[in-house]
Amino acid sequence: MAKEKTIKLQDCMTLDEFLDEEFGKEGTEERRQFDAETHAFCIAESLKEERLRAGLTQQQLAERVGTKKAYISRIENGKADIQLSTLFRLFEGLGKRVSVAIM
């Protein structure tokens, strides 16, 4: 089975084909889960990158925005859902603005 999957993946031509093969077609539960985890990972990495660029520890950022270090850690590790208002507050604490696009 693993060999068959490897051969199928080698024949993929586009990223969409790869994602369809590996995580299911768009609209499936498996694909929705993958997409949600991907978005959480991107937000987490962006937050961590900007925090490090600002030279702040998780504790310092938490103090700036009135939350706990553990919450910053959970967000950066993709282990916490984050409200949009909290996302704005965190990046504002780093001197950044968040822009949201609905597509």
C-alpha cells in the first residue's frame, strides 16, 4: 500500500493534486481538518516570528497585551484556538497590524 501511494504521489502534477491525494478532496472532513491545522500553524509561526523579531519573550508579550505566557505558548504551538480580537491585540502588541481578507 505504501509503495502504491508513493507511486501515485510521484505522478501528481500540482499542489492541488497532491493535497487531494494526501488529504482528500476539498469539502471532505479530512481536508477541512488539514486546512484548519494549516491555518493555525501559519498564524502561530507568524506570531512567533514577529515576537522574536521584536526581541520579546513570550512572557514580555503576554504582559504587554494582558494575557498569560502559557496562552502565548499554546498559540505559538498551535494548541489553542484564537479569537480574532485576541489576534489583533497580540500583533498590535508587536507594533503590527492584522489584515483579514475574505475570499
